[in-house]
Amino acid sequence: MSAVPPAPAVPAASSETDAPSSPAPTPAPSAAPTAAELLDFARSVAADQALVSDLPLDAEGRTWRRLEGPGGAEAWLIGWPPGAETGWHDHGGSYGVFVTAAGELTEHSLAVPLPTEGWRSLELAEGVDRRRVLPEGKGRAFGQEHVHQVVNASEHSHAVSVHAYYPPLPLMRRYSRKGSTLRLEFVERPEEW
């Protein structure tokens, strides 16, 4: 459930009528959240059992709820039925985190940055694949060039996770993978998800 940001404070009117008025100070722009701050946020949400258990789960597909992330970050609570996966993708230049709130997720990732433009198919070298199992309460941060897929490998249990990205996702590139060949399939924009 989205939290409503607090209304900005309004300066109190001066009781001195003959004092010159000065403009209200301009608030400083909020700093971008660090990866550590995003991870703290995701862990806090994942520990909120009432929020996690309130997410509707579907036996056929993933479910989600958008959250208000720190410092303008995009955040999601996502439900994963058994066998659900994201497919290979990146986050369009945003860095992010995810934490498993219930169940267990497996992340498959590449240990090398990929070029973002000028290619349709790449042959990956041996040794670039990484696999990480994230049980309930565990999470990870990743950088702006991260390519991965996330899977609920369970045959019987749902999983729930919390994800946060900064800056908010400008796009996601979707890839297919056959053996060591990674192919760029299409680019999704925010209006498509």
C-alpha cells in the first residue's frame, strides 16, 4: 500500500506587521538514496508481516503492489507463485535491491557488465554466471549494469519479495538466453508494466 508523503511545512505568519517579508527558504533537493538505504528500506518492509500477508497471491502469475520508496525510489512488493520467474532483464541504468520477505528466491546473474547499445546478441564467456539463493529475510543490492533473472524454484510454495530502484526505472531491457548466447529481445517502458 502506498504511503502518502507528508505535506510540506508552511511557515507560520509573522506577527510583526511592519517587518519586511522575506521569501520562504527553498528546500534543498532530497539526496538520492544509497544502496544501503534502499536495502534497509526493503528489509523493513519485508519484516512487516501485516503488509506482506496482505498482498493477494495468485496461483497462476505474479502479483504486485507499488510502494513509496525512500528519496523518490520506485519500490514494489511482489508475490511469486511456485515456478514463477522474471526472465533475463536489466533495470535500464537504475541501481536497486531486493529482499525475500517470505519463501525463497533464486537469482541467476552475470558477473560482467553488458554494453547497453549497439548489439542484439552476445556470446558469453565461461565463468560469468552467478547463482544466489535468498531465503526469507535475505536480500542483496546490485549496480546500474546488473543483468539477472529471479526465480521461485519451489514447486509448492509462494514467495514474496520487496524491490526498490533508484532512479525510478526508466526502462527494462528483456533478454532471452540459450546456452551461452544472450539475445536482446525488447525494451519495456514504464507505461507497459
